[in-house]
Amino acid sequence: MTLSPATRARRRVFVSTIVIGVLAIGACSSSTPDGPAPTSVPTSASVSVPAGQAPRSAPGSSLAFGESAVLPAIAFAAAGRRTMFTVTGITPGTGVPDDVTDGGVAYFLYVTVTSLANRPAPAPSVIGLSGSADGRTPTLTLAPTPGLAECPQSTPPEQMSRGESYATCLVSVADPEQRLEQVIYWADTTSDPALDYQSAPVVWAPAPSPSASPPPTG
């Protein structure tokens, strides 16, 4: 039985992201997939760190692209140190090898990771981030393969101090009929409701469009 990319995601995405940053697949690139044309989104963000201890974003939080969430620096240590994740957008991607998409459609997910550590500490990981069609269900999300001009491989610094950032890109693979317009943080690391991001992911989505005309006054 052949599993769809979305089904494979539910079974494999967390295992796959463990090897993020070391994935290197040599294969011929796929042609441009059918579906939405790529759109231009910011690939990085300039992030200001607030003074003091930043409160952790609650499960179920809703954010617009370009806004920051404060989340575990390491998904498997949910109660440990915190990091700011600023998702700037997700857009259809091109050039991803066929043995990665496996009949699906690739999207490029862009995030800036900012350390909140008060002293030098290992760079935070991006495990737990995924493109999503419905704001709840993750898709198969991987490090980029070599040679993608619009989603280059990046190596995080070994150590980061408070306020230091790095920007990176991930590849999410959707079923052909899906359209990924949201990004979720859905790390399944605890049964504590205050840290259970799998049951209630943090969601980034496009900001609502302003109304065409101002509301009536008086």
C-alpha cells in the first residue's frame, strides 16, 4: 500500500526531523509542481528580544506571519530553556527531488530562531515546526536538499547567546490536493496541558486582510 505524504507525515515527521541538518539526497530535481504559483515571502526577520523572562506561548496560540512565539529551545525538554521562533511565511517550492516529494507538492517554510539564553548555549533546534493545511495536522517536514536556490541549506551556530538569531528554511510536503497556508508548532513531548503543543498547536497564518473601507462611525 502506498501512503500519501500527509499519512507518512503523521508516522514519520518527528523521526525525520531528528536528522534535520544532515539530510543529503542526491537525485534529479522534479519539475515545477501543479498548484499555486510561488509567492514572495520574507526569508528572515529582525527580532527584538524583550527585557526580562519572556512568557512561554500557550498551546493553541494564533499568530500572524512575522510574529514571534516563545517556545522550548529543545522540543524534548519542554520545560527547559526558551527560544523565540518567528515564522515569516510558507510558499510553494520548486526543484525539490522527486524522491523527497514522492508524488506530493513541496512548500518552503521560513523561520528565524532567536536565543533567549542568558549565557552561550547550543543553538535551538527547529524540531516541531511543520507546514499544515488545517492548522492542526502536520505534514512531512525536512531539511532542504542541496542546491535549492530559494531554500538553501543553513548550519546553525554551535553556540548562541541572548538576542542572537539564525534564519533557516524547511521543506514541507503536502498531498497534491492540499494547500499549505499555515505553519504549526506541534511538538509531542509531554502530557502536561500547559506544554501539550500536539493537542493544541501554536499556529502561524497570514494576517487578516484589512477591510476595504473603514467601519462607520457615530
